[in-house]
Amino acid sequence: DLTLASSLACDVTLASSLLRDVILASSLVCDVILASSLVCDVILASSLVCDVILASSLVCDVILASSLACDVILASSLACDVILAGSLACDVTLASSLLCDVILAGSLACDVILASSLACDVILAGSLLCDVILASSLACDLGSASVIGLDFERWLFSDAIFKGVN
């Protein structure tokens, strides 16, 4: 009985040792599970870091897109400046064209004045020609008067001779 009791005691000791080994093994399994849970936490934390990096990348994309929008606005502003400069060039061209029209109008006015001056010269030349014709007419009248005077003198002389003979 003592041997049996001692054998039972050994069996109980062995069973308790096995139970302790099982508890230890289950504790090791819990440690492994906890370790794997920590790994999962690390993976989750790195995933969150990746999410933060992705979010900051999206923020960078938004900033880049707004920068591109600013570039487009600047380019359109430069295009407006070019259009405005072209419009100003057109205004300058129009102003110079109007100036040319004014100069041309002044030149035409000078031509009209010159033409009227030439007309006055023609009228004056005609007037001088009339004066020449009038002077020659007066000369003809004087010549005619002198011829008449000679005829009258001849008549008087002839008449005196005729009366003297009688």
C-alpha cells in the first residue's frame, strides 16, 4: 500500500508536473499570441503611419494642384496683358492713322489754297491782259484821233487854198 501510495504520489507529482508544463506551455502560447498581437499593433501602427504619409501626399497633391491653378491664372493674366498690349498697339496705330488723316487733310487744305492762289493768278493775268487790250484800244483810239486830226487839217488847208484861189 505504501508503494502504491508512493506510486500514486509520484503519479500526482508527475501529473502536477505535466499540468505545470501544460500551464507553462499555455503561458508560452499566450506569450506568442501577445507577441503576435504586438506585431499586429506594430503593423497597424505602421499602417497608420502609411495613412498619414498618404494623407500628407494628398495634401501635397492639393497644394501642387492649387499651384498649377495659380500658374494657369498667371498664364491667363499674361495672356490678358498680351491682349491689352496688342489693344494699346492698335490704339497707337489708330491714333497715328488719325494723325496721318489730319496731316493729309492739312495737305489737301494747302492744295485747295494753292489752287485758289493759282486761280487768283489766272484772274490777275486775265485782268492784265484786259489792261493790255484796253491800252492797245486806247492807242488805236489815239491813232484814229490823230488820223482824224490830219484829215481835218487837210480839209482846212484844202478849204483855205480853195477859198484863196477864189
